[in-house]
Amino acid sequence: MTRVLGIETSCDETGIAIVAEDNGALRIVDSEVASQAPVHAVYGGVVPEIASRQHTKCISQLTERVLEKAGPARQIDAVAATIGPGLMGSLMVGVGFAKALAYTWRVPFIPVHHLEGHIFSVFLNDPPEFPFLALVVSGGHTCIISCDEPHKYAILGTTRDDAVGECFDKVARLLKLPYPGGPSIQKAAERGDPSAVRFPRGLAGSAELGFSYSGLKTAVFYEIRRRPEILGDEKAVADIAASFQHAAVDALISKTKLALEKTGAARLVLAGGVAANRPLRERLNTELNVKVHMPPMSLCIDNGAMIAAAGISRLKHGLTGNLRATPNPNLPLFTSPPNHGGGFLPSSRRPAVR
Ligand code: KG4
Ligand code: ZN
């Protein structure tokens, strides 16, 4: 059995988990997520300095709790942490903490790219075979990624401007709905008519495998400016929310279909915070004729279990990092970890530290 501790602190969730692998099957031993959403909600979005402070406040306690659940024989074979992309201060909290634990326990430190973590969330409940396409949709990313073999990625399409989750958050703010915007828009949209307003679908009709969400956001802005009175009308807000959500999801579906056609891929992985969106999940299941692998709702939003799952796979493939790895807020999706040094030095070869 292999057990990896996973640490996620790239944005506004502190996620700590232990994932075990037994004969190829992954199991979450324990996973704790401390969401900072209520703290940032008063500002209408994430405040980076406050995020770092919140991670610092709760990371030790959450880790202790997870280790306690692991029982007396709490052997950990490696510590994995998100090394980027994300907020620099927040990443530094998780990476510094992970490296200290790895050093103390004499085990490898495994840097994990945040998007790779999201992709690996599906391996915890519905593992896909390779190759597959991944649609990764979050507050910071909107990408279609081709995954031909473990830890080999090619980005086929990405957003030119806003990420889809960012667009949900900004539109929610325009509609005076609470942060985070995704869940609030989805809830408001349940009572609305998705055909009430025809909003633009970014890059619709183009053969490009990309996304654009700033036009959709601006269209909602102008609709509200044209009819400001709707903000006091619950039904009108619900109609805008439903129409916006329909347009946002339409763009994801049509570009995913195009990518599947272009590549002939037989499997799709949906991951990232926006993967929690119910209409998106339902439509991908009914409108595509490929098998769609999705994480359960609890693993869509940032969490430590997805980082531990990616860490286990990297450990198995000999792709660990070393203690010189440093966070990178703009890290591109990597195939080998940055500063790849073949893992932590065995204790006999380790230099004395003074
Ligand atoms: O992956 P994640 O937790 O953090 C990033 O890596 O960015 O994703 C957070 C994003 C936020 O923009 C949030 O509004 C969005 O995911 N989100 C949703 C839903 N739940 C969360 N968007 C649409 N529908 C949802 N149900
Ligand atoms: Zn994320």
C-alpha cells in the first residue's frame, strides 16, 4: 500500500488529504477542506493577502486532524503539494509546509500542477483509461487538454480572456448575487427561463478550439445597464442568470464536441470547480456520444485529495521533485516537475544541514 499526503493552497481553499493506493485502486483515507469563501464574500472576490493568512492559520490543525484519522500506523510515503499556478502567497504557505514535512519524514516531495490535480480528481471515483480529453473548467482556467499517457499533456484549446468560472463570478457580482458566483447563478437560474435573453456564445461558429468569455460578461453588463430596474425583480434576475448560464455552457459543449470530432477521442474527463455545475454535467452526459468521467461534487472544488491522487501517480512513475522546487504563480502545465531531481536524496547521501 502507498499513502500520499496532498496539500492544496493555490487559492481560497485549504485542502489536506491522505490518499492510499492498494493494487491500483485509490481510496481517500481522509480529506479536509477549509473554505475561505465567507471571508472573501464581503469583498466580492478573493483578496490574496487575506487568503495567505487564512491558509497559515488553519494548515497545521487540518493536517493534524487528517493524520489522526490515518490511525496509529500513519506511514506516509510522499508529500505532494500544488506548486502552481495560483496566488503566490497562498502557494508559498502550502509548498513550504509540504517541504518541511517531507524533509522531517525523509520522504519525497512531489510538486503537482493545479490542473493536473483537477484531472486526477476523477481517478478517485471513476478512473478513465488513457488516452482521453479533459475539459478543465475553473475560476482560473478553461482548457481542453489531450492526455495521451500519464503525465503527458497537450493543451488543445484555452480561453483568450476570462475563465468560465471567473465569468460566473463577475456576472453574479453584476446581478448582486453572493460570491462565489457559480453556485449562486446556478441556484437563481433554476427559477429562470434560459431563452429569455439571447447572449453571445464566445467564438461560436469558428473552427478554433478556444474560448472567449469577456463578450458574454460585457453583454450581461449592457443588458443590466439597459434595464437597471431588473435588479429589484427576482424573476428578471433569474431569467438573466438562466440565459447567461445557458450561453456559458453552450460554448463549453460546442467546443468540446469539436475537440472530440477533431481528435477522435473516445473518453472525456470533466474537472475543476465549474464541473460542479448541474446543467453542464447533465448536458455533457446526454449530448456527447463518448463516455464522460466526472468527479463527485465534493471533489470538483479545490481539495487535497486530487493533489494526493496526482502525487501517487507521479510517485509510481518516478516523477517526484526535490526540495529546491519553488512555487510559480504562472506555471505552465508540465510533464516533468520543475527542478526535477530524481526525488529526495536517500538518507545516507544527504548532506548534513546546520
Ligand atoms: O477549481 P476551483 O475551486 O478554483 C480554481 O481553481 O479556480 O473553481 C472555483 C470556480 C469559481 O469561479 C466558482 O464560481 C466556480 O468554480 N463554480 C461553479 C459552480 N461551483 C463552483 N461554476 C458554475 N456552477 C457551479 N455550480
Ligand atoms: Zn482549482
